[in-house]
Amino acid sequence: MAIYNQPLYYEIAFSFINPKKQVDNFENIIRRFSKIKVKRFLDIACGPSLQLEEIAKRGHGAIGLDLSSQMLEYLKNKAKKQGIKIETIKADMMRFKLKKKADFAFILMGSLIVESNSQFLSHLDSVAKSINKGGLYLIQNYYLDYKEANASWEMERKGIRVKTTYKSDFKNNLSQIYTEKVMLEVNDNGKRKKFINKRDVKFIFPQEFRTLVKLNNKFEFLGWWKATPSIWDLKKSLGKDKNLNGNIIILRKK
């Protein structure tokens, strides 16, 4: 998990998103689908969460949940410097429960990673226990394409250049397991570093996903739509698109 212990480099690597547009999208989705007023937002697998910063600046309750102490400490320090309040919780996304429930939960950038169907059901149970009835759970860029993938990009901030390389290879097609590898190659003002994370993940077919949501029986499946990192178009549902992994999925707590 080396890259998740490097919150600054991780934040730079994924800084191509526009958090203001994303939170605008949240507000549009809430107006359209939520059955309750939203005051508290929960970011699952939050990392350095530029989104929670924007949410807190708009006066809402902001909660970040992550398993990485380094990510949470970095997020708390950023919030303190900006004079905003972000609550942080160290927990496994498969097993958690908030003391005070949220009204809207989200997980971004394909961060919903499970190793089995039972883990996915446990995750849904945890989210259901942590948001109020009628509230929404938004999942972005869930892995829906059953194929190997490769991607690479570079981002820079204040003399720090980060090259990110993503690669997935199928390990066992019968059990739907693929190996995901993410590498950060950093040039920090002349100092070169490399961080690699590798893990096995279970692929869940789209209709299998819907069946598991139905089996869990705690959410309504509202649909899936096309999405770029910052623009989510609710007028375009996923169809015969070449890139199914540019998506958002919306569930609503029963």
C-alpha cells in the first residue's frame, strides 16, 4: 500500500479532477433523487479528498473515511490550515458504522475495491447503517468492463511532477479475479522516487452488481450514467458505450 502512504503525491497524481464541478454535480443529483435534506456528506475511501474541502467550504458536514492514517492526517492538516471542519474516521470500508449518520455517501475514482461478493455485501451493509433512509449512495468509475486495462498520465504542482501508471491483468477468469497495479514515479524538485501498489480484485459483472444490490435489499438501484472525471451527464445512461468505466451509479437507501 506504498502509494497510499504518500498523500501529497497521491493528491497531485489525481488533481486533474474539478472538485467544484463535482460538488455541483452532487447538489444536482440530490435535488433530483434524494428524498431527504442533505446536511452531512460521507466520502468513503476519501484519501486527500478535495471534494470534502469544497463541501466543508459550502457549510455542510464533511466526513472522510479511510484506512490510511497518513491520508487522514494530511486531510485534517489541510482542513485546519483553511479554517474548515472535516471529521475523519479510520475504518475498513467493508466494516464501519457512523455514530451520527450521513445523508449522502459517495466513493470516487474507482475506489470501491472488493475481493469477493461477500465483501461487497458487507460494504453495502456498512453504508446502509451509516446513511439515513431516503439518502443516496453515489459510486463513480466502478469497474464495469471485463477486459485488461492500461493507462498513464502526468501531473505537476510546485516543481513536483508525478507520473501515474495503471495496469490490470486477469489472474483467474473463472473466479473473476484480476491484479491491479498502480505506480507513481515522482520527481520532487530533482529527487526521484517510485511507489507501487499491487492487489488482487474481484470483477463483478454489471448484472451481477444489480443482483447483489437486490440481494442486499437495503438500497434501490436508480441507474448508471456516463461520466468524465468531473462532468456527470444524467441525460446519458450507459448503453453500448466503448468506455463503461466512465460511469456513475446511484443507489438510494430504502
